[in-house]
Amino acid sequence: MTVRLSTTVSNIEKAISNEENVQTILRFFEFMKKIGTSERYQNNNLKAIIAYSKFLGPSISLDQVKSRSQITSFLDTKIKTLENDPDKRWITTWNDYLGRIKYFFRWLHNYEDNRFDDVQFSVVSRRLKT
């Protein structure tokens, strides 16, 4: 069953016990809305970051994550045994989470450097040739 974006956003504060992470994720959500990403994309990114934040626990904030091993230890929880997943479909999940987490941390790094303060975002529509 899919979860609506409004449900995901309202559950951020309930799911995460670290208030700093809650505020960071809400700022990330505002950024995604501002640049015009789709609700589905926003929802999937938020769900991935919420899961990662829950994995970190209440004592580690997202801006304290500095090593690769802090991320790969979370990603490795997505690995399934050969008996449970003989086709190794877990790799797709692992890579999906990796991409979403990398996107978040690139945003966080740039946000901390205040690179988005004066930027005006607009959505450009393109006509696809068939």
C-alpha cells in the first residue's frame, strides 16, 4: 500500500526522535517543493531519509554524518540472503536508497554553505519529440 505525501510529512515528527533531524528533513522537503519536484519523488525521498534517520537513532543528527561507513551500515541492512532473494533484487533497493541519500547529503552540504539563499527556481517544461 502506498503512503500519501501528506501522511509521510505528518509522520516525520512521530517517527523521528531527534528534533534537529526533524527540522533538517522539513527544510529538505521545502526545498524539494520549491524546485517543483513531483509529489511521488518528494515522498520517496522523504521515506528514505526518515528510515535513515531512524537508523541513526536519537543521538546522531544528520549533519554529524561524515563517514561512508555510517551510510553503508544502513544500506547493508537492505541486503537479503541468497535463500530469501535468489535473484538478488535487493541490489535495486540498495542502489535506490543510496541515490536518495546522496541527493539529500548534497543538498545538505550546499544548504549549509547557503548556496540556495538567492536562487530562484523554476520548472522548465519541455516538449518531447516522438
